[in-house]
Amino acid sequence: MITTGTIDRPTTHDPKKQDPTMQRPTEPFGSHTPFCDTTGATASRQNRNLEMQLIPEALARAHMHDRLREAESQRRAVRLAAARRMQRRAERASLRARRALAMAVMQ
């Protein structure tokens, strides 16, 4: 157990003034490297590498999805403009037919 001094019980190097409940470390502070298990780290690193390799694919897929949606929207706009043009043409033809009918009736 490595404990540092507190305000009430400061750390001292004098053996006579040391707190008897405080245990002396067998190694100097900071020299001990704790054992850590790296089996999970390897798996997560491999997973992260796989995810990073798949990022360009995901970006390309998202880009293509946006492009397809934009193209579909553009096609709808072109069809709507064509439909409005045909509607105006039909209205003009209808007006010409009415005028022609009115002229025929008046004679």
C-alpha cells in the first residue's frame, strides 16, 4: 500500500517520527509498474483498425446516397416543369378552340 502524507500526518524520513500504521513501500514510489492485461486491448485495437478501414466505404456510401437523392430531386423538378409547360400549351389550345367556336357561331 503506497500512501502519501496528509496535512494531519505529513510524510517524514525520520524513523522515530513515522506513523506506525503507515507501511513502508518495498520499492521507491513510481518505480513499480502494475501488471496490466493486454488481451482486451489487442481485440479492441483490431476492431478499431477494422472500423477505420471501413470509414472510406461508409463515406462513399453516404456520398452516393446524397448524390442519388439529389438526382431524383432534379428529375422530379424537370418532370414538374415539363408538366407545367404542357398544361400551359393545353390551356392555350383550349382558348384557341373556344375562340374558333365562338367565331363559327357568330357567323
